[in-house]
Amino acid sequence: MSRHLRLLRECGLVEDERHPDDSRVRLYHLRTFVVGEVLVWDPPIRLVFEFRAAKFEADEVTEVEITFQVEDQGTRVTVEHRVWESIGSGHPARHGMFGLAFRHLMGSWWGNLLLALQQHEGSS
């Protein structure tokens, strides 16, 4: 298991279920629903996975790509959460926000998660 996936598990953000017959991994949020499956796993550079919020229907899915780039003083982690156009404008996951306001909301949410991971990493 990669260090990054281990950190997500240790922080309680995801649980994973490995399928012995192939390389698929399902990610669970607090064991209450399937968040999605890993689409691309290219350690230590890139992770792409499906992302479903708790209120998503079975056919509603977004996609998250996380890249890791080594820099002089650490690792730059970049998160791109995309395919939101497939989620309707009135969907509860949008919290009544659109365009720039919604992008800021999602950016803050991911930023807070990454900050929590950074703090967790610093404490271990």
C-alpha cells in the first residue's frame, strides 16, 4: 500500500477494499457508501479515482486526479476535481452554488483535507 493511501486511511478519510482477481480498489468514506473506484494508479506520481458524494445517485459520479511532484522542500500535491458538469445545477452537493462560488467552495474543502493530512504527517 502506498504512503498516500495509508495516510488517507489513518485519517479516517477512506477505507479501501482490494479485489483479489484484479487491480481495482474501491474507496469508502467512513464505511457508509462507496465513494468510487481507482481509475489510474501510477505511484508515486498520480492517482485518479471516481468520487461520489453521499447524496449522489448511482449514475452520478465525478472524478478526482491527485498528482505528486517532488520539490526542494517537500512534495507538491495537486488536486483536480472534475466532471461536475454531470451533476445537475440543483443537486444538493452543489449547496446552491454555481461557477466561481462553487469552485471556491470545493477548493476550500480539498484544501482543508490536504491541510489535515499535512498536519497528520507532521505529527507522526
